[in-house]
Amino acid sequence: MIIDLSHEITAGMTTYPGLAVPELQTVTSRSESAARLGSGASFEINSITLVGNTGTYVDSPYHFHADRADLAGLPLERLVNVPIVVVRAQGKRDVTAADLGDPGRLRGKAVLVHTGWAQHWGTPRYLDFDCPHLAADAVEVLVNAGVAVVGIDSLNIDDPNDPRRPAHHGLLGAGIPIVEHLTNLEAVPDTGAHLVALPPPVRAMASFPVRAVAVVSRDLAVVDP
């Protein structure tokens, strides 16, 4: 079973307050191509203009550290077929080290923090700055545990009101990519599934949307919503 962990991208949508919205345009229409081909066949070509932080996206270390890996430099082993550990943190605003459980179970894993905030996607509530986020002590545990990648189903992995951005500085500084604005984590088992979250390899770019999915073995029980 494959669980889609990404939000759809639509023209005009808002992912984060203040960022430009996606613009979708038709470069070649079906009628134009039909007239050009003259064979009864037709096609459509589109263009999209968007910022890297649109929809569900990955932050590379380059996002906060100019001398670290950009999208093209991300190690694929951190983003493909990575064993998942889901951290259940519904109802918490500050996700702390205590919420992570035994750090020994996190090494080399894709740690996905399930806060339940995705239920507000597409509403003004989702954009509020009192969203769930990682506390600094949780970031320290994740870095020391040597996790592969960290994701969250919230507006920001950091407290938007905190300009220090400890999660972005700490995780990206340790070479750990971040996936923000995940969804459907309630359907992912606590352990046993595997993450795929690949961006295109754009050189000198910090962030980009991904189609993040959890691949779940048929013999694993699915967590009740």
C-alpha cells in the first residue's frame, strides 16, 4: 500500500503567509497543437511559476547554510526507501525530547512528527503562528541520534515566532533534510513503513515541492485516525 503524504498544488494556493502563490499557465493549448499537427492528434504544454516552499516540500541544508548541500547535492539514501518512525504529538504545540521516546530507535530513520495540524490545510487556521513545532531539546536529540530526515505535518518545523529557528539551523546544519507540510500521517504505522520524498536535482536551489509517500507492507496494521 502507498500512502500519499503530500498536499496537492493548485494555482493561487497559499502555503505560508507572505510567499508568492503558484501561477499556472498554458504554453501550448490543445487547439493550437491540433492545428499545428493537422493529424487529429493534440497535446498541451503548461508552465508553473512557484517558490520552492510551496505545498509539501523538502528543505536542503543549503536553505540555511550556504556551504552545505543544495537540492542537487542531497544524498538519495536520506530520501528514498528510508524506514519511518512516526512520533505521535497530537494536541501539543511544543514537541519536546520527551515526546520522541527512546533515541536509539531513531538512528537512520525518517522521523515524521504527526501533530494533526494538516486537518486545517486550506483554511486560515492553518496559517496561524501558534502551530505545532519542534522544541530545541527535540532537535538536539534528533541530531545526536543521527536521523536521516525529519518531517512534520505543520506550518513550520520551528516556532514561527522564534527568529532563532533552532530546528532549521540544527537539523540542516547536521545535513538532515526537512520535509514540511506533510499530510495523512494518521494513516501511517508507527514503524515499518518506508519514506520516498524526492525533489528535482536543481543546482543552487534550497527547497522544492516533493511527492512524499509512505510505502506500507500489506502485513502492517494501519493506525486508526
